[in-house]
Amino acid sequence: MNYTEPYQQLSRRERQIMDIVFAEQQVSAQQVLDQLPDPPSYSAVRAMLSRLVKKNILSHHQAGAKYVYQAVMDPNQAQQSALKNLTRTFFNDSPAAAVTALLGLEKEGLTTQELDDIMQQIEAAKNRGA
């Protein structure tokens, strides 16, 4: 099953929760509550987590007295989905504009190794397109 579609349909708060889940890999409701900006009540967090389980975005298991949640979606697939959405929303669907903006964010500059890695990815993309 492709989870990109449901992930794009999440509310802002659900996406914030998923950001926490992807960063931590496994979380309890309390951990989510502690990391959410302007957090709602604990019971509201539990309800949102349950909703994400019902949407098949999260899975959970019991660890002692609490539930531990983890993403169903592969992190690489989530990255691709998020980047596509970001590129479409803020860069007029232009990957080149997104890359240029990302490179401009680097305050201390990229290392030679990072630049070499980027160049290798550019060459690989050129070869795929040829």
C-alpha cells in the first residue's frame, strides 16, 4: 500500500506529531505531548494518536502500562513525500529552486566531501535523464 496519499491529507497537528515520531522513531503519548508546540491536553494527544493508528499511519504496541507508537510509512518514503510537497508549495514545483535555496541556507559553507557528494548525485541524475 502507498502511504504517501494519506500522509499528505494529515492536519497540521497530525503532521507535527508525525515529525516527532519520525525524529524519535518510537514515542509514547507523553513524549509527543512534551515536544508539541503549544500542546493540547494529554487526552487530546492520545485521541490524535488513536486517529493516526486508525488511518494506518501509525502502529503501536504496549510497553508496560503505556502504548508506544511508530510510523507505518518508511522514513525514506516520508522524506520523498515531504520534499515533493515542499517543492510544490514553496518552489513552484522546481527542484532546482529548492536545491538552490537549501545551498543558500548553509552559513558555514559545505565541506569538500559534501560538495563532492552533491556533484555525484547531480551526475547520477544527468545519467538517468540521458
